[in-house]
Amino acid sequence: MVARVILCAMLAMSAPATVAAEPTAAPAVEPAPSPQSLLGSIRARFHARSLPPFESYTLTRSQNTATGVLDFPNSYSKRVWVRNSDRTALTRTVLSNGTRGPLEFDRPAFNEERDPGPPTADMFESPNGVSDYRLDSLETQGDLLHLRISPVLNADRNRLREVFADKQTYELRTLIAVDALFIVRGPVYPVTFTITMGAVEGYPVVTAAHGVVGGDYNGDGKEVDYTFTAISFPATLPDWYFDPRTYGQHGGDAPV
């Protein structure tokens, strides 16, 4: 009996002790990006691709008179060919019968006293760098991030006020920008533009811009619309397109 007790005791001592399982370490949680860094990410996404060397598109401008009928002198379509290295452009007005007008030289630009463009224009462009806007508020609206921003300085150039971007990809969807309408020998009126963004061949582009003049303005063109269609990116374009001094020599080989 004694031997049996001793043997049982030895077996008990030789059995491995039960070891309590250690708790599994929780995976590290990356901190959520700050609201201000989201603005930087949206801007970086917009600048992810270098500008194509050339682009062509059709710009259509439309507005009504104060009486509500189409303002024909200020409503038109034109075909545009742009060289992005120096922002020069050849343009031709599309006439009512479908033919093209004479060759004209231009430098399309947003926030200037000329037709806006090109579609790939840098919506965040500023002479002062990435910190030109501060984020005032951020909210999520379905699949979109809605950012309200204001300029840190140089408000005449930094005209964006609201940004709508895809909350997953940070691609731009809509922009709200401010501008001004200058009346010859008259007052200056504020203008608000709603800019619709899209993509062509992977490049972010402006597809439409709707402007509304405020400040109790009730004259012609209280609302104006620009659309950008037939956008493409030619691999090459002739140098003479961007030298207006030689336009007279190329009437027979002008683009249509």
C-alpha cells in the first residue's frame, strides 16, 4: 500500500503543470488621420499624375440675358488645343453651321479675366505652397468627405471654399470657389462657382462650372455655365499651333 501511494505521488509530480494561456496582444491601431492632413491627402491625390504635355477639348459657355432669353453674344463654343509647358493655346470658335472660325491665340486660366481652362488646371494652384488653406470643418456625407476651407493668405488667388472628395480614394468630386464680376466703370460683384470634377484617361479634369453672381446683381449673365467636353490628350501637336505669328501661313492645315 505504501509503495502504491509513493508511485501515485511520483506520477503526479511528473505530470506537466497546467499553464494559463497568455492573452493575445491586440493589433496596433493606426491613429485616424487629422482633418488637416486629409486636406493634404486630397491635394496629393489630385497631383498624383504629371500633366500631359498636350490636351484638346471643346469649351461651351452659356448664359441668359436679364430678360431670360439666351445671350447669344456671350454664349458660344470653341475648340481648344493647349500646350501645358507654357499654357499657350490655339482656339477656334465653333460657328452655328458647324464650321470653325479663324485661328486665335489664348492662354486659358481659372481666376483670370478670360475663359477658364484647361480641364486639367491645378485647382489647388497657389504661389505660396500647400499651407495656403486651413480646414474650418469636416463632415462625412454618404460616400463623400465635405471640407470647408478658408485661405491663410492671398485670398484673391486662393479661391476654394469647399471641397467634396471620395472618402475612400480622396478623388475630387465637387469644388466651391469664389470669383468676381467686374463691370466696366461700375461695381464689382461676388461670384460663386460650383465646379464638377471627373476623370479622363486617369487624369482628374473639370467637366463643368456653374457660376452665380451675387451682391444683388440682376443684369445679363446672372448665372453662367461652362462645360468641357471631347477632352483628349494628343501625344504631339505642331509647334505652330502655339505661335500666333505664323497662323496666316497655315490656313489650309488648321485643325478642326
